[in-house]
Amino acid sequence: MSFSRRKVLAGLAGVGALGVAGGGFRFWLGRPAQTLEHDYQLIAAPVDVELLPGHITPAWGYGGQVPGLELRGRQGDWLRVRFTNQLPDETTIHWHGIRLPLEMDGVPFVSQLPVRPGESFDYRFQLPDAGSFWYHPHSASGEQLGRGLVGPIIVEEREPTGFEHDHVLSLKSWHVDASGAFTPFSVPREAARGGTPGVLSTVNGVHAPTLELPAGQIVRLRLLNLDNTVTYRLNLAGAEARIYALDGNPIEPRPFGKGYWLGPGMRIELGLRVPAAGTELALRNGPLRLATLRAVAATGVVASSWPARLPANPIAEPDLAAAETLRFNFEWVGAVSADLSPDAMPSFWQINGQAWDMADKSCAERPIARLKLGKSYIFELRNLSQYQHPIHLHGMTFKVLDSNRQRIIPYFTDTYLLGKNETARVAVVADNPGIWMFHCHVVDHMETGLMGAIEVA
Ligand SMILES: [Cu+2]
């Protein structure tokens, strides 16, 4: 199978989807102010998919597919998405990792009102950083992400990078049984531990696919963890691969080595030298095969040398000497209370003694930290639990400085996988005014308390 979608989005080819219920397609929202805009119509709607052969799963998709329609833009350009909700429930879209104004951040009752069934909302923002990002609801997240409302958003560099081949691999494990029916997205006893994992792994919506890559070429693989729960222990035994970017930000290329732990919401970009035609590589999560990468005879030029480091994104460098340190404790506090109403999510997790309550719309009015606009801060992140938490901040990109558990080469990211009992320090310039969510991206940890708001003013 071919898994490059660039052709579809390269021009008006996508218009073929017009008229298909739940379809997504490119179109113009009237006359653009400038031509450097990328316009999409994006519809969220139920879509039946065949994840297990011969069985229908009643998924929810963006643009009639799971994972959702791949959105592409170019660094510095604007992205305009007319979003229409054809789901039975209200929803929003959050653009994970993209630094944008609060009104576009997609958090219900903080950024915007929820988009109700039948309504539309226009998202419009500039793309300051090149890299691999993703989008998903920030509303009833366990169910909505669990049913398939996740999609990649790729921001291309303004100048050629030296990579001729670019492949997006969206990873998602599904909460389905043997008949393709959904199982619970969150079970209290799992939410109180590592989170409720899906059981059927997929890459680009297909279980254990074989993906063809051009033999002898160096390709850019964008691996996106769009999962509710699972941290993938990615490995590519026998491959000659280098890490080029983490979570949408370039690093000095280094060998992929034995592998990388990619938590929910995180992304890694690899350069891979595809071996000789006929050779197969296994992309695995620990011992489990996620996909087979098969080298096929390529026409055209023989592989070049490794591309240079990707250009840095324009992220403000924190002033560590002047930075104030703030401490955040991530803690398990739970016990399932007996008088819990059937609709309420239990509370198992806290940040600095406060649990977020998904049912309480006023939580964002009580931020766990208040930052002064323009100042630098160091966050000391302390995991007081036995479980990993991919800690994600909206609105700003932070720099990971150090950890008491692993050697860190400082890098910019939007999500840091905080290991059990780990303390890590990250630094950020509070350069984006607003109320920003700060949460664990294990969705059922987030929904059972592990979220807070950070105010920048
Ligand atoms: Cu967590």
C-alpha cells in the first residue's frame, strides 16, 4: 500500500471527496487576504470502519476517516479550518503543540464555547513552528479520542530540508473487542493506575500494516502517538536511523539506537536509510510488531547523504539566571468513593493538591500558577506516583533542562514523559497571554484530576 497522502493534498485532487457524507476536502473560504493560506473544511462525524476484518467498528472520524484527515501547512503561513460538528455530542478541536492565541486553542469554556451538533466553528491561526503536530477534541476526551477523533497536522519548513520522502505514521491503539465493538475507554481501577489501554494497535488506521519504502533512499518518518493511554517503546531493530526532531522541534541528529519511549501525544521524527530492495524492518512497541517496513526498488536517484539538522523554530530562549522556580507535584490521591454519581468521573489524581473536575466549568478560574507575561520560569515537575505521565502544556513550548532519572540533552517540546518517581526541570518564557491547560496526556488520568490551568498575564 502507498501511505503518502501528499498527492491528495497537493492540489484540488481532494475535491473528489465533495458530496461524500462526512467527507473532508479543501476549499476556499471566500477570497483569501493573501495566497499563503491553507484552507480546509473538516467535518467530524460517525464513520463505520473495519479495524478487524469482517467486523464494523462505529468510529468517529475527521474527514470521514480514522485517523483524521492529514492537515498540512507551511511554517509562517496561516491555517484556516472551517470545522463542522456532525457528531451526536458537542466537541472542540485542540491543536496539540501549535503556539497560537487562546481563542483558537479549543478548550471548552476557556477558549470557546463547545461546538454543538450541527454547528460550525472557524479556526484560523498562523503556524509559527515547523514540525509534526496533531489535533483532537478537548471535550469528553476519553470517548472522543477513543472513537477515533485524532489527526495529524504537518507544518513544512519554508526551505527544502534535504528529505525527498516524507511519511506520517499515526499510531493508535483501539479499545475494541473481538467483534470490533468498543469496550470502555476508561475503567476506574485502570484510571487509578497506568490508564486504560486499547488492545488493537494500528498504524494509519490499519493493524500491523506493511508499508513500502524506497530502497536506498533516506526517508523522513514522522511517528505520532495519537493514543489515549499507551506509551510506545518504539524500536526498529537493524535499522540505520537517526532522530531529527522530538515533538515538533528539531534536535542535533543522533542515532535512534535501541529505541525511544513515545508517550501519548508525543511525536518523533526519524531519518531512516531504507535498506536494499526486498529487505524488511519491523517497527515494534517493545516486542510487539506495529508495522513492517518493506524496501522496494526505487526509481530515480540513489540516496544522498544524511540531511543536515533541521532549522530551529523561533522559540524564545528562557533566561535561566533570572527565572523563578515553580514546583508542581503530580500525585495519586485516589480511592473510589462509594457515593459517586454514575455520571461523575472519580478523582484519583492531583497537581499541587488540586484535582481538576471535568464537570466543574469554573476550574479554569482557579489557576494553579500565575505567570507574568514575558518572564522566564523553571518548572520543577515531581512525579510522586508509580506511573508515567506525559505532561503537556498548551500555548507555549518549553525547554527540558534536566532530570534525576536520565541524562537530558536540553531540547524544546510541548510534552515531557515524566517517569515514575522522576523529578525533571523544564524552563519556559511566559510569552503567550491566556489561561493554558497543563495536564497529563494519559486521557483517563486527565479526566480523573490530572489537569490544571496556568495563567499568563
Ligand atoms: Cu498521567
